[in-house]
Amino acid sequence: MGLKVIVCDDSKFARNQLIRVIPKSVISELHQASNGEEAMQLLHEGKGELLFLDLTMPVMDGFQVLEAIKQQNIDVMKIVVSGDIQQQVADIVNKYNVLAFIKKPMNPEELQQILNSYGLCDENDHDTYTIEQPEKTLTQKEVIDNKFDELKEKFNIATGQAASKIADILNLFITMPIPKITINKGGDIANELKSFLEIEENLVISQGFRGQGILGETLAFFSQEDINNYAHLMCDDGCTYKDKISQILELSALMSGTLIRVFGEQINTSINLTHPSKVTRITNNLTNENLVNSDILCIDLIYEIKDLNVQILYKIMFTEETAKNLQELLTFIWQI
């Protein structure tokens, strides 16, 4: 006898990936939610006995859902599936009596073992749930939105691993951002960069990256306050400005290296990065004013280290040609 299953994730691509590996015998009814508020509505309607829950979502995140379920004493089995893999996150989640905390990207065998261990399916049950194909023809906008959704999910996973590395080094909790994907003109990015650097002692760290069919640049924005607050943790009292910049360069290199490496692994592409460097003027990379009319694919992230009062704007940029190549590299197959 199957269960009423809710799959809650703001990424349709992530929901589809998960649904495809759930044994068919586990599901009697399947419901999907794109944020915690929708999941809570389904629970209030009695449509959930087993909840698969992401943590980093807009409107109402997974932590708020877990707390609401606890406060309202809702009887539902919970499996958290998240790209936020910090140990601090696992410790918080496990206080809510979840069946399991699964790290993205999910291993189907791990899910099978977990469901088996709770008697929710048979170990030999390898017949997975099938999502019916829609008959409609997608518009160009829908095709692009789906590609963006897959790209967002891949960077969500990469973002989680970067946050985990920083958290382990600092022994502090990192608030994980939701990737925001946009297409901007090169001139707009150049103006944003110029405006930020007009503020005295603000700092931007750049790293270029290149792989097969991939060319881009990362920018990490640090305000004077962010630099001083971070240095307060990492440096002693005799810390010079040069020491502070050195610490920021190391942090930026760690973030860029992890983000780009993990993204490359997911698209089976090796990507190499240049050494990090301070941006003191508009250089000849993506921020070149000669590219003022070029369309640049941007992924914006905002990392917060609340204990240090540090907020880092991080921008990943792909050239116009790379954006076209990514459409071929992404493996999205449209499903409901």
C-alpha cells in the first residue's frame, strides 16, 4: 500500500530528478510543492504522509517547514534532500526527527536503502515512478526557463559545497544563497563594478575560468566593513591591510574553486581557473567596456556569515557563446 507523497523543492528539475528514483510502490498519491508554504497547504489538506523536503527555498524555507510541522504537531514522515551540506545544517535538521538527511546530488541507491530500512519499500523494488509526458508543445520561453532551472539547481549544489568548505574552516554557519540567474548587458555589469569600486577600500576579486566550450569570470564583492569583520576573525591585532587582502584572496579562491569545480563535475567538463586578482579597473575580460552590448549570462549569489556581519556578493559570468554551449551541455528533458 503506497503513501501520499509530497515532493517540495523550488526547482522543478530537482523535483523531477527525485521523483524518477522513488520506487513506484511507495507512492499512492504524488503532490508537488515549489516552496514550504505550498507544502504546508498540502499537509493541512491531508495530502502528505511522506514529505521530501528541500531546505533552501523562497517564500518559506525547509527549516521553517520543519518548525511549523513540529509546532502544529503534524503527523508526517520527513526526508530532507538538500544542497546545503554544512554539518551545522545536519545537526539542526536531525533535531526535527527526520527519517534521513540526504545530500544533493542524491544517490538513488542511498534513497532505496533508507526507504528499505523503514519498511517503506522492498529491497528488490526497482520499478520507479514514471512522470507522464505532457502533450503540449513548449514555447521558446518555457524551454529557456527550464534550462535556467537546471542551471540553477546545478549551481545550488555547487553553492552548498562551497558553503560547507567555508563553514568547516571558520567553524561558523553560512547562510546559503538561492542562485539568481539573469542575462545582463556587459555595459550594465561594468557600471555595477565601477559604482562599487568608487567607494573607498571596497574590493572586488576576479578569477577567470576556461574549459571545453566554457569561458567566464567570477567576481566577489567585499565592502570595507566585510573586509574588516572577516579580518577580525582571521588575523591578529597587528594585521596590516596587506594581510587583510591576502585573507580575502584566499577566501575568494576557495569559493571560486569549489563552485566552478563542482559545476564542471556535474556537466562532465574540466574547468581551469586563473589565480585570483584584485580588480582595480575595468579589465579586458567580461567586464571590458568593449563588451558593452554583449549578453552575459550571470549567476548571482549572496553568502552571509551572520556571526561576523559579513555579506559577500558573488557573481559568476559566462560569455554569450558559452551560454549557447551550455544549452547543449545541460541534460534537461522536459517532464511534468
